Amino acid sequence: MEEFAAVFADLEDPRTGTAKRHELLEILLIGLCTVLCGGETCTDMVRFGRAKHTFLEEVLTLRYGIPSHDTFSRVFRLLDPAQFQACFQMLWGGGDGMARSPPEATDGAPHATAE
């Protein structure tokens, strides 16, 4: 989690006031895990979060539980695309311009790649 937090540390949180109820890093991590597991929508992110709640509590605070699909949607819609892309390039590329291999599934099976 420390590497993930470091990579996204400079990503500006576009939310204000009470809209910051859920931690940005928690929203991003649940979203990323959902997509890596085949999810495609903000509703999928909520379903994933609820299904994996016990596991997620081991690495996240989840002070207010799993964010709603509206929260996921709002956050991903408001994020600066260039900043978000730069963070992902750091995450997968390690910041040195050398792309890493995509993560393996927990069962050891390789991920399908788009052609």
C-alpha cells in the first residue's frame, strides 16, 4: 500500500468539503482492484468492495464503509486525466521509463491482453 500511496501522492483530489468523506486512495485502490478482476463500472466497484470487504479492511481504513457507485463515478469523472495517467505510468513503469509486466492473477494465471 505504501508504493501505491507514494505513486498517487501528487494526484490532486478534486473534491471539496463533505464530498471528501471517503479517502481518495481507498477509492482508487478499490477501483483498480475491481478493473483488474474484470469489473467495468462503478456499480461493479461497489459490488467488488462489498464482496471483498473483509480483505479490504486489512489494508484500508474504510471509516465510512464502501463508497457508493455515485461516489466512484463522481471521483473518476472529476480527476484530472493527465495527472491520473501520469500516476498510472509511474505505477506500471516504476518512474524510470521501463515498463513492468502487468501483475499476475492471484491464482498464477496470466492476464489476457488486448490485441
